[in-house]
Amino acid sequence: QVQLVESGGGLVQAGGSMTLSCTRSRTILGISAMAWYRQIPGDQREWVASIATNGTTKYLESVKGRFTISRDDAKNMVFLQMNDPRLEDTRVYFCNYIDHWGKGTQVTVSS
């Protein structure tokens, strides 16, 4: 079993910045690819960004140029730097590793 723990959520002003962090308890078969998803309670979970084992990053079109995913392999951590957040970015954000999920961290963007 792999535990994922997110941190760094909370209230952020539109146009500000916030960084989410996620720590995983262990690595499986050398896989370090991770991703961030987000969700409004009751809605479908939405993929936001991912970073492959080789470091290739991909982003949801609406966050491209504003959010940056990065990783610290020595610490088994993944980050999501959120610049210029918008009201519509208000969601619960989840860290994903293979088929494991964290419990999520609430991000609320205020005007």
C-alpha cells in the first residue's frame, strides 16, 4: 500500500499564488510518475497535470501557463505551483500515484 498526503491548500486570492505538496510513502518498481486531479464534491474528478517518470509534464488546457507540476524524487514528493489562480480553480485537489490517491486538500480562490 502507498500513502499519499497532500498539503498546502487553503484560501488564496485570485491572481496570487499557492503551492500544493504531496508526499508518497514509498516508490513502486522505480515509477516516479505522479499527477494532480481536482474535484467539486458531487462532480467527476478532473485531471489537472501530470509528470512522467522521465520528467515530461502535461497540463489541462485551462491551467497551462499558470500551473507548474514538479517533483523531488529524493523526497518522494510532487508539487503543484499555482500562479494566477482563478475563481474557477476552487476545488478539492488530489494527488495521484499509479492507482493510489491522497485524501485531498481544499483550495478556495477568493476575489
